[in-house]
Amino acid sequence: PKSLINKFLVVTSLRSRDEEGSMSERSALLTGQPDNGEDGPEWAYQDDRPNAMSQSINNDSLEASDPHGLDNSRNSNMSSLMNVLKGNLGTGILAMPVAVKNLGFLLGPLTILAIGCIATHSMHLLVRSAQYLRRIKRVSYLDYSQVMYEATLQRFPGRDKLANVLKSFVNVSLLITQIGFCCVYILFVSDNLHQLVDCNLQPGSSNWDVNIYKVLVMVCLLPYVFVRNLRLLSYFSMLANVMTAIGLVLVFTYCLQDLPDYREYALIKPVNLWPIAFGLIIFAFEGISLVLPIESRMHRPEEFGGFTGVLQLGMTIVTCSYTAVGFYGYLKFNESVQGSITYTINDKLWVYQLIRPLFAASLYISYGLQFYVPAVIIVGWANARIFGPWRRQVAEAAIRIGLVLFTFAAAVVVPHLDLMIALIGAFSSSCLALIFPPIIDYMVFSGPIVESDDYNVTDEPGSSSASSSSRNSACSHAKNLFIVSFGLMGFVIGTLTTLISIVDTFQQSSNSTAPFVCSPPAHLAGATDFGDL
């Protein structure tokens, strides 16, 4: 059977690889690589379509199936829930108090809840469309960009150029986001080392500039980024998760003590601060690129969506956690809260002094996993144009070193990278989390619904108004239009407002050391108020 032949080709291609190791959960999610378990659905790796596009998608799945030793185990519902939490509940939670600061004591938490609900619904739309497309196309896995490609062809048959443009836009947005993570990680770690050594351990005894710490961090990262064994990276990831969890417990413990009187707090802030807060919040919920890999690796993927599914439960926990930290963080510190809440905690008690080194070490460790995604994409692009094993090895080494140097240079040249990452968040995350999913849903379900022996739209988890015999209703189209309009408004206004803030900050940086209003994007919470350093 063709399915067995395809599986044999996958195994053969895997054995020819030089690199071994197991895919860590986080890296598997970020890279969007499929799981080829024996217990997969019957339609996996079948492609009876005669057109060239079907073969291209199937070949992409075969080539990307397991370049680094993907294990064949399926994840339970609990394991998938943990993946959803780890993929969304990151260090970005530390920037939520600043989002509340820019919105107001009342409007801030309500906005976090509202955007969390919209982002969660967009995830449901993407999962629903992906499940439908991969079943009618009879492929085992489609990542975010491939879903966009197939959805475009579903609505506009024969428009390959348009489909490729939209697919490339998705990939570029993901690359910008991941490289932005790495830039801010260098800033966060180096500034924490600077504060820890010069301000706490040996106050006044060292006159090292913060850029010296950036050089030290960069030198330490160079050998680290050559770790390509994802099993080893997964161990580092587990350690980083433990550090982050301990740090969050300490932050919550500190914020819940001796709460001040809130009656004089501003309930709603000026409108000109709202777009920056939008960028912070939407960046915090930019985990939509993880939902498809998580769902594809589940033992029972049909239990991922829906109102009682794994995704809904996980995102409910994430949204409530972001809202709670934003609310209590702002309640504790009011207007004195800085870019990351960790920089506002100056308690001399040793247990709270652990907060900064814990998060700094966690982000340093996480750099390798965040770096893995753009490195694999760019190296794969280069290998398709370079022939010969020796040349490919040299090219890969040059690319990895070049990416580290680029992130280091960005951290040195643009020391206020929090504003730059806020710009990236408003630009790319709005597209990934809010604009693209409703458009995909429209393109997939606005035309005739294709029937399949093993698929019925009404069986889809999270499906709303679509049925096996009808398209999306007018209400569904209106809802999608509202989400796209909301995302476009945040995209345009958030980008322009952040650009203005960048210009103003650089004009005032030579004459002022006041804390910046804009903080690092919420998924990172990496940069601090560099003027205070």
C-alpha cells in the first residue's frame, strides 16, 4: 500500500541522517514537525491527488518529518495541556502589570480578558481549518503556513502565486518573532548580570559597562547554539521551566503582601497609551503557532478543541493567570511598575533576590530553543542552494554564528529593544494571532464543503455554524470580519504608535533617565528600563 511505502521512505530518510536525538516538546511545537506514530489515523501519508501541489505538500511532510530523531509516541490529554501551558504561559506574564498601567486599573484587566478570549477563539478557528484541510487533502500534517497555502487554493483554485505570498508572509512573521525573542534574551540576561554584580553583589566596585556583559553573554552563546541534539535541548528546557515556575511563585508571593489602597488609582488611562498596551497583550497570547503541532501529536486529537477540550482549558488558565498578575502587579506597585515586574522588586530579602537570576538563567537556557527555529529554517533554505557536505557544514556554521552576532549587534545598537520588540509584536503577532485565522476560516468554509468518508464538519471540535451541507453562516462571517478589523486596527495603530515612541525615546535618551512607558513584549518581558542602568 502507498501508506506503507511512504512510511518506509520516512524511515529510510531518517536513518540517512547524521544527527540523532529526540524532539523536545517545546522544539517540536515551535518547528511544527509532524508525528509519525504507528497509531496515527488511516489517512496519514496517503496522497492520491494527481496535481503537483499535493505531491509538494506530501514531500514537505516527508522531508521535515524527523530531521533530529522525532520520537513516535503520542501525547496524552494531560501532556498536551502541559504543552499548551508551557507554550503560552511564559515570561511574558511579567509584563502584564505594565499593560494594566497603560490601560488603567479597570480597563486593563478587562482588556486582557477580552483579547485572551479573541485569541483563544482564533486558535479554535485555525485548528478547525487545519483538521478539515488535511483530511480532504489526505496529508498527515499541515503547519501554519501550509494551512494558509491550502486555504488560499481552496478558495481561489489555481492562484499559486497568491498562496505562496501568503505562506511566505506567515513564515516571515514567525521568523521575525523568533529572532526578536533572541535579541531581547541577550538584553535581559546581560542587564540582569549587570544589576546583580554591580548593584547587588559588589555595589560600586565595578565600572563595567553593560555592553561588556553583552559580549560575555554572546561568547557563552556561541558554543551553545551549535547544540543540535534536541533531546539534550529538551533537558535544558525542563530546567528552564522549573526556574520560571519558581520565579513566578516568588513574584506572586511578593505581590500579594501588604497591598496598598487602590481607591486613588486611575481606572482608565489616556487613549494614546492604549496601542502600546495592545502590543504587549497580543504578544503575550502569540502562542497560536504551537496549537497545530500540539494537536497533531495527541493520542486523541478530537479532544483538543471544543468548549471542554484541552485547548479551551489551557487558554482559560493562561488568560486568568495573565489577568491576575497584571491586576495584582499594578495594584502592588501602581505607577512605579517597570518594563518587567522583576525589576520593580527590590526587596533585600535573599529569597526575593533570587527572582532576577532565576529568570535570567531561564532565558539564557531558552535561547537555544528559540534560536533553533530560525536556524533550521535559514539553514534549510541555504542547503537547498548549496551542494556538497563540506560546503553545507561551513554554511551552517556561518549562519549560526551570524545569527548570534546579529542578535548581539541589535542588543548593542538598539539598547531600548523593548520598544523595537513592541513594534515587532504589534506588527507580526497581530497578524499571526488575530488577522490570519479568521481569513483562513473564511477561505476554507465560505465555499462548498467537500465531503469525505472519514470527515464531517459537524464532528470538528470547536466548529460553530458550519455543517456538512452548508457554509459558514452570515453571523460567522460577521464575527470573522470583526476579529480581522480589530487585528488590523491594532496592527496599524499599534505599529505607528510604537514607532513614534521609539523616535521620542531616542530623542530623550541623552537627556533623561526616566523609565520608559513601553515595556518589552509580553511573551518575553525581557527588556528592562535601560535608562535606570
